[in-house]
Amino acid sequence: MKKFLFNVICYSSLIFFIQGCTSTTNNEIKTPQKDTITTVEKKEIKSQKSQNNLKKEEKKQIEIKEKKEEIEKNSKKSKEENKPKEKVKIVIKKVEVPVKSSKLIIGQKELVYIPSEKITLKGRIDTGATTTSINALNIKEIERDGKKWVKFDLKDEKGKLITKALPISRIVKIKRHGAAVQERYVVKMRLTIGELTQLIDVSLTDRSKFTFPVLIGRNFLNGLILVDVSKEYTINPKKNQK
């Protein structure tokens, strides 16, 4: 009987011991599980915080970059506004427009026709001369019917002398530099340039030393003719006038 009780007590003690160990083991196992979950959560929180911080940092960097770009853009714009404007070169082209005019346009040299003698002589156009003059040789004053006339010779294109006599219109005095005052007889003569013919005062003088036997002055040009000094012998005189 005593042995039986002893065995029961031993067996009970063993059971309690085993239960205690099992309980302790379960407790030991459960505790680390709780600790493990907490650590993971902490890591996740830290990771989220880290990501949030990275996002904030990235956002700051983007904002800083955008501000820099804006500053650079404004600075560039300011420089362009303050930059001196380039001068625009204006090229003016000279265009010659033909002048429509009723006036006759002639060159500085033209052929002059003398209808009364039917001869054509070279003439120089001189806008500075008041009176037209012609080459005359053997000039001599004569009297006809109680009036003063002048007799003179003209040279034709071939150098042949043509004697002519006309009433004296007037006598002019020509002052020349370094020379004595010269008197010239002035007569009325009809001259033609192109289709224009006029009866004008012509002074008689020896022009043998000059290239042009006729010098056309303003008394032939006034109001009727324009002179283009860049041109020569532009028209032939009409020869059917008398």
C-alpha cells in the first residue's frame, strides 16, 4: 500500500513537472513571436519614414531645380531686354524713273541745222552761256538802205565758205579774263535741233580754234529743252524747215 501511494505521488509529480516544462516552453516560444512581429513592424515604419523622407528630399530638390531654372530664365530674359538692339541697315536703291515731259531732252553735244544755208554743224550745249554764238569769218560791217548790216562767211561741213549778210540786231561787249573787251555783232538766225527750230539772237565770233563751230546758249534752251550731260548726239535735226 505504501509502495502504491509512493508511485502515485511520483507519477503525479512527474506529470506536474512535465506540464510545467511544457508551459514554460510555450511561454518561451510565444514571447519571441511577439518580439519578432514588433521588430518587423518597426522596420516597416522605419522604411515608410525613410521613403517619406526620400520623397520630401526629392520634392525639395525638384523645387530647388525649378527655382534655379526660373531664375536663369528671368536672368536670360533680362539680359536680352537690356541687350542693345542691332542697327538695321537700310539699303536705298536708286531707281531712275523716266521723266515724262513735253520738253525736248538733248545731250551736251548735238547737231545744229541752219535752214537758210542748208548746212549741219556740230554744236556744244552750254547752259552757262546767255547767247548762242556761231563761227563766223571775215566779219565786216556794211550799210544797206541806210541801215547797218554785217557781212560774214560761214563754213559748211566740208570747210567750204558761204558768204552771208544780215541786219545787225545789236552789238554786245564781251569781257574776257586777261584780254581786252571784245565787241561782237549779234544777228537774227534760225537754228534747228531735232524738230525744234527757233529764230534767235546769234553772236558772230571766230571759233576756228574750237572743236564746235556752234555754241548753243540759254536763249535757245529756255523753257523748251532739258539737257542730259551724260548723253551726246541723241537726235538728228529735221531739215525741211525754211
